[in-house]
Amino acid sequence: MSFSIRSKLFATLLAATGGAVLCMYLVMQWSFDQGFLNYVDQQESLLHQKFSELLAREWQKEQSWQYISSHRSYWFELMEPVWGVPGLLEKPGGLWSFAVSAEGEKRSRPPGPPPGIGKGGHPGHKPPYLLDENKNILHGPPGEVGELKLYPILAGDRTLGYLGLLSHQPKLDQLDLQFIRQQSHTFILVAVIMVIISLLAVLPVATYLVKPVNELTRGTLKLIAGKYQTVIPVTSQDELGLLSANFNTLAHTLKENEQARRQWGADISHELRTPLAVLKGEIEAIQDGIRQSTPEAIASLHGEVEHLNFLIRDLYELSMSDIGALSYQKRPLKPQVILETTLAGLRNDFIRKGIEISFDAGADTSLVLADADRLKQLFSNVLKNTLRYTDNPGKLQIASHSDGQNLLLHFQDSSPGVGTDELEKIFERLYRVDASRNRKTGGAGLGLSICHNIVKAHGGTIRAKSSPMGGLWLTIKIPLFNKQLKR
């Protein structure tokens, strides 16, 4: 049998609250019981202290225990104010009675001490024994001194004697027991009320805490159904709130990816359809006799085939780069040498286009760990991007230097430029700036995307910004070889 998170959370909170209430009840009950017994013991200790002070004063009158020891009635009279023992009255029931002897001394008929019940004492307090300084019993039934709990009677630093009491647990009367029972019932009632209050409070709390989870569940089901515009409310700043915010970010990312996928499909179909339509039209014109199969016509068809071949090749390389399937044979090398070689192969094209090139390789001879073929492809795409889109006449300035951590290559060309809001988009596949980057120049919008993947595979970055000459400024940053070794 499965339980919902709400049920589990409710049971957990209720169990925790009930356990806390139970522990609190047990601790309070134990504390009350111990406190009450300690209270009784303290009361008994106060009685002993009070009676000890009285006996010390009596001893100082005679400087001995002779009088108290020989006058039993006087001993009871001393106990009466403190212990509540009747000295002159006869207790009902014949347990204790006192008669006046011929010498005028009051003596008790039954042997042993009277019970400690009276207005000055407390139920359960037994009258004490009186012992001299040598621990000889002066008053009290005969017994072993070792069975007594002794309290010294002091006069300054001198011990005059001892009060002895048989060891016992404090005895509680009916009123004490009734008070304890009332308190115990009160504790139970308070515990039950607290559990009920917790029960009423935990249910809405559990419902409130589970609400964001339910929202996430419903939102996830909508994402599974392809509704990427789903947004769930963020109602808190805790972990659940953060999870809700991340869910909304995920939904937004999926929505953008879906839009990009659709745009990608539309752009790919357009890029492939255009050269195919041109090929089809020219071939049909030759077949219908409208156009002769001349070398010029064959060259035009070959050009469209080459354009289609380049597009398919770029798409293949881009897809291989996305899945990490492109092979990289990295070794220490100087990118400036590869750049000079690539530039030499395209120099005639730049001369025909009327673009002036300047290359400052600098004095830096640092090495990078890179694949020579991929770097050549990188530089070729960047140079062809300038060759396609820079107006005639134009300029291209290339500079190379090191910052101690990375090798930086700068490519700055002349107008036309790219808008600030479109600079980061030029690395997206099939993206072209409408004003200057269109199919008439021969580009499909994949070259800079491939460049971005190649640089990333070498642990570097490629950034774009506006050039002071009015065109585009590309900065390629690749980690130096010795720094990569230290990592």
C-alpha cells in the first residue's frame, strides 16, 4: 500500500509532535514527583535544624544533658512546639497518656516515643532520638545507632550531641496523594490537548508544504505533453521555491530549444531547396532546349553542386562536433604559422576582392596544444567570413599576442558592421544578419558556428564585438601549452 507525500509528512509531523509531548509529560511528571519529595525532605531538614538550635540552648543552661535525660516529660515538652508532639494531653485511644507522679514529673505509660502527629509537625515525621556526644541514646527506644541518620547538635565548633532519625522514605498523607493525583491528571489533560492542537495544526501545514510539489507534478505532466509554455507560481524562497524557479527556467529553455529546432528545420530545408531548385531549373531548361549545354551552363550547374556540397559538408561537421565525434589530433604547435599558411592560400581572393590585409604576428613564440587541421579550418572560416561580407575596398587587420595564460588572435575588418544586439547571435547555426549577410554572398550561416565548436574543443573562447574600422572584431583565445600542462 502506497502513501502520498502529504500522508507521510502528516504522519511524520504528528509523530514528532506526539513524541515531544510524551517526553515533556514524562519529564514534567518525574520533575514534579522529585520536586515534591525534595520539598518534604527540606521541610524535615528545617525541623531538625530548628530543634537542634533549641537543644543547643538547653544544653548551655546546664552544660550537660543531665536534666533532659532524666526528665522525660520535659523532653516531650521541648518537642511539642517543633514536632507537634502533645506533652500534657492524652492522645485519644489510649496510645499515649501522661500522669503526674508524686515528684510532679509527667511520665508516659506506654514505652517508646509518641507518634509525630500534631500542629507543629508534618504527617510521617517521627520524633527523633537524642544522643550525647559519644552517640549514646538518651531518649528513644533502644536500638542500633548504625540504623539512625544522625544530625549534629552544635555550639560553635563543638559537637554537643546528635539528633537521630530512623532512615525512611517520606510518607505522604491523603492530601498529599490527592494533590499529586490532581497534578498528574492535569499533565495528562495538557498533553492530550497539545496532541489535539498539533493534529489540527499539522494537517494544514502538511497540505501547504505539499502544494508546491503538486504544482510541480502537474507542470511536469504538461511538459511531457509538449506544453513548454507552462509556468508554475513561485510562492516561497525555500528549497521548494528554488525548485519551482528552476522548473520555470527548464520550461523556458525547452520552449526556446523547440523554437530553435523548428527554425533549424525550416532553415535547413530552405538552404537545401534553393540550390536544388536552381539545378532543377537549369537542367530542365537544357532538356527543353531553352538553354544549350554549353561550358558556361555546365560551369553554372557545377557551381550549384559545389554550393550544395559545401552546405552538406558543413552540416555534417557541425553535427559531428555537437555529438563530440570529430577527431582531434592535438600536439604542441604555433598557431601563427598555420594562420600564415591559410592566409597565403586565400591572398589572391582578397586581392581580387580589393581587401587589404595586414598581419602582426608579434614576437611571441608560445605554443598551444591543438589540432593543425582543425586550426586551419578555423582560420579558413574566419577569413572567408571577412572575404564574403566585407565591402570593396576594405581592410582586414590580424594581430597576435599572449597575456601569459592564453594566446589571443584578433581579426578586425571594415564595414559593414553587425548590430550590438546581434553580435552574440552570429555564432548560432544558420544565423545571418539580414542587412549584409545573405545567400548572395554564398554563406549558409554555419561557418562561425563551426568556429565556435572548434575553439571550444581546444578549451578556448571566441568573442565578437564591433570593430573601430566599422566592421566585425573577432577575438580567439586559446590556452598556452605550458599552462595546460600545469592544469
